[in-house]
Amino acid sequence: MFYQETDFIGYSHIQHLVPKFTPFNKSIASAIISASRISTAKKYDYGNKFNRAEMNKTKILLPTENGKIDFEFIQRIISSIEIERISKVEKYLIENGINNYELTSKENQAIENYKDLKWQTFNLETLFGKSTRGKRLKSADRISGSLPFVTAGETDEGVSDFIGNPVTVFSENTTTIDMFGSAKYRNYKYGGDDHIAVVHTDKLPKYASIFVTSAIHKSSYNGQFNYGRNFYAKDADVLDISLPVKDNKPNYEIMETIISAIHKLVIKDVILYLDKKNRSDKK
């Protein structure tokens, strides 16, 4: 569920909610969306879609006062959360020295020439060797610790727990693909269960590895894998991905440059938003 600030056209699988109450704004929408996500979590997938009939049966929890939704409280809470998050982001940017968002001439050129890149299809196993499958570790058998344990799912990027069990530790700068075909880049050491396939991209530069992860996700996450047909390491080994090339070989240098440019553009948006927000708060 997403709040739409502007007019839009919706695909037939999109349900459109129009409020029958006032006031209504982005803060109130955020609270309703969060409550709705909690209410519908893990109930719907490709085989069981969230349609209009299901939407009309959905019930959510919201704060009330005197038997009515407390919109004032909702807006106050959302505002305080936003201030807290902005403060954390500012602190993170300062502590990590992330303030340079000016593109180099090389990065500018890479973005401008993106549409002219030559692409070629490559087999994943040919590029990175055989993928590795994690091993099952039941929740009851997990020992509390500091190692991120990756399972299938989108919540918290698939990190379901932090364990101290003696499991196989996978390297940072690698890619995981879960049972649904969802690929994620990992910049830390981790363990994984048997629903996780690990693609060993660790010899690539960081930004090139992130680019490859996006290419994997585009190829593997198209609805072809679900509860009835899981994605396994053997599926990764036969997966083909599309990458930009130079002399018929993957052009990891241009991949790295493109992701570096995108990284800076995102940082720029964040910094400009924080500056705008701070100026607004001072008025």
C-alpha cells in the first residue's frame, strides 16, 4: 500500500482507497497504511491475491478518543517519528562523512550514455561458480548472538534473527536469492537457511556487485517462483542475466560507475530534503 500525492492511473490489480472522512493527509495516510500492512501481513501472494473483496473485509487498529479516530494524536505521533528519523539520518550522514553528491565527469558521462550501452546475456554459474544453499535452522534451535541469519521474505531484508550457532558464514559483498526469487545484496557476513541461495560475487568491487544483484533480481523475481515452486541454488546456476559489456565481457567498470552515480543522486535527494525540512521547521 502506498500514498499517492498526485493523480494517477491504476493497473487492474490495483485497489483504490478514497477516504470518507476528514481530515486526510500524508501523515494520516501513513498511519492507515502501516495498520493495513500489519493486518494483511503474510496473508496474500501470487496464488491468493489482495482483491477488492478481501480489502472490504480487512479490519485495522487505529487510536481513538471518545469512540472516534484520534486524527490529532495520529498526526502528532507521525510528526514526532519523522523528526526522530530525520535526526538519525543527519547523524548518520555526519558520522560517515556522506556529504559529497557532486557527480564526476565520468559518472555524468555514464548516466548520459546509459541508453547506448551494449548488453549481453550471461549464465550466473559461468560468471561466479556454483551457488551455495544455506541450511535449515529451526527457530527453537537458534542461539542468540550477533550473526545476521537470513531467511526468505522482504521484512528487514530477510534477516529473521541474530544467532550464535556454529553455521556456515557467508562473505560480505555477496548476493542472496530467496525461495521466491528475490535477490538482495549483503554488505556484511551472515548465515542463511535452506530457502536461501548465495551467489558468490565477493570478488567484484562493491558497486559492481550491487549492479549484478539488480540484474539477478530482474531475471529471477518475475512471479515464476512461489510457495509451490521454490527457488533453489540449482536454479541460480542456470539463471541467465543481462549485463553491459565491453569486448564481449561484462563491463564491471561501467557498472561500478553507474551505481556510484546513483548512490550520489540518492544522497543528494536526502540532503536537499533535510535542508528543506530544517528551513521549514525554523520558520
